[in-house]
Amino acid sequence: MEFSLRVRMSNSDAHYGGNLVDGARVTALFGDAATALLVYNDGDEGLFVAYDSIEFKAPVFAGDFLEVVARIESVGNSSRTISFEARKIIAAKPDVGPSVADVLDPPVVVATARGTCVVPSKRQRRAVQHG
């Protein structure tokens, strides 16, 4: 099972000089995508237990649009191993003009991660997807 969300990074997301967005913001988006994915899969938000890995691959700036994809890789009795990928799909171009942006084709992968979430058995309300 897979869930994706799209979001534009705003000036309030910028944490560093040059309107650079910090990795914690992208990690928070991974958490949002995991929450929605678990609701679709189990009928409950579950709890994020741990990241096994996380890698930041390219910078993200205010004005960029990201697509975040969360995919269930394996299912245990209550644990769900989830992979994540954040892709920049539109890049702001403030150096060209205040409202200029480019559609990126192909998108640029800005971060990947893998983590584990838990949905207690008594809270699982949907058929669990295996595979």
C-alpha cells in the first residue's frame, strides 16, 4: 500500500540563510505521510517507533513543491515497515523573479528514509495488507 502527499514549502519552513528548508521539516512530512498511510491501511494513526535510516540528498528551498511518498514494505502483527521518498517536483526560481518556478521532469529526490510504525492489534480496524 502507498500514500502520497504534495506540499509547497513556505517562507516559514525556511530555517537557514538563502531560504533553505531544514531536514526536520522533510522528516515531519514523512511522519504525516506515515500517519495517513496507517489510517488507510489499519483505520488507526499508529505510532512512529524509529527510523532505520534517513538520507538527505538535495537541498529544499522556500517556494519548492515536494511530493512525499510512503509505502508499506512489510507487515508484522502490529509493526509496519515503511519506506519514504521526498521528491522536489517544482523548484522556485527567486533569482529569476519572485513568482518564477520550474517543473522538474524528472523530479529530484531530496530525501529517503525507512522506518517502523506500530498499530496495536486492538486498534486495527481494517484488513492488514501483506506483501
